[in-house]
Amino acid sequence: MREIILASGSKARQKLLKQIGMKFKVALSNAREDDVLKGRCRDFVINNALLKARDVAGRFDSGIVIGADTVVLVGKSIIGKPHSMKDAVRALKVLSRKPQWVYTGVAVIDIDNNRTYTDYEKTKVYMYPLTDKQIKHYFTKISPFDKAGSFDVQGPGSIFIDRIEGCFYNVVGLPLAKLAKIFRKVGIDIF
């Protein structure tokens, strides 16, 4: 089995890969991601995932690199990871008032065969309206700074979710079914 390299420090992504029994190593990307949406959101997340994967793939002679990028889209505005607590509170208020789309771009680079595969997933998320008090109390339990949209769908933030239309794992940060389809193209069957 060739070495699999995850170009992400995301604990949620690492947990998902371990959950499906994948053995991998982590190599953090130093790529500068785009942070302004200029076109379609799917192109935005695919491009950022590709930037991360290419940056990491350039450091290895062999293996398969996985890059991913997740953002939350409300209207025409992207809500990524917050830069401050004020930003996190504002983001969660916005998200709890109207449905949002969660987009994740995935890029897989097969270094040995010089091939690159990309795809994306989008999932619609409906949250319950939250009060300022609920948001502030939530942030005493979790740190929002490593989460697109400032909340975790697998932990305490799960109680904010009314319903999800689409891939749950996309909301966590890595659409596993899409990743499995790409892996089949590089000759790896997860099962």
C-alpha cells in the first residue's frame, strides 16, 4: 500500500480517516488559500484544496496526498473559520437565522502516476435560532477557531442542527463517499 498523506491539521478530518480504517500521515500545508469568493463556491473550495495538496505533494517523491477545504456559504457570503471571538459570535448568529450550504472541495494527488483528481460536495444545513446567551455558553465549551462556521456538528454543536440535506460527513469536513470514489480511480479500495 502506498503512503497516504493528509494535507490538513484538522482533527475532524483525521478522525474521519481513522474511522474508516485508513492509515495515513499528516503534513501541514503552507499554501496561501484564497479567501475571497469571486465565482462559484465549488470552484473556490476545489481550488483551495488543490493549493494545499500541491504544496504538500511537492515535498514527497511518492504517495497519495489528500487536500480538502470546507466553507459555509450563506447567500453569497463565505463564512470560514473565525478570526476572533466577536467574529465567531457573529457567524453563529447569521448561521442560526437561515439555511446555509456547506461546501468541501477535495483534491487527491497521486504522486507516483502524476495524476490529480478533484471533486466537491455540498450539503444544506438548517439550524435552530440561537440566542446570544446560548452562543456565549457554547463557546465556553468549545473553541470555534478551527471550525468553518464556528461550530462542530459532531460535538455540542450538534444540538443546534434542525436537519441536514446531503452528506453529513461533508459538514464534518471530509465527504467520505466522494473520497472513496476518487481513491478507486487511483487503485485503492477502502473496502
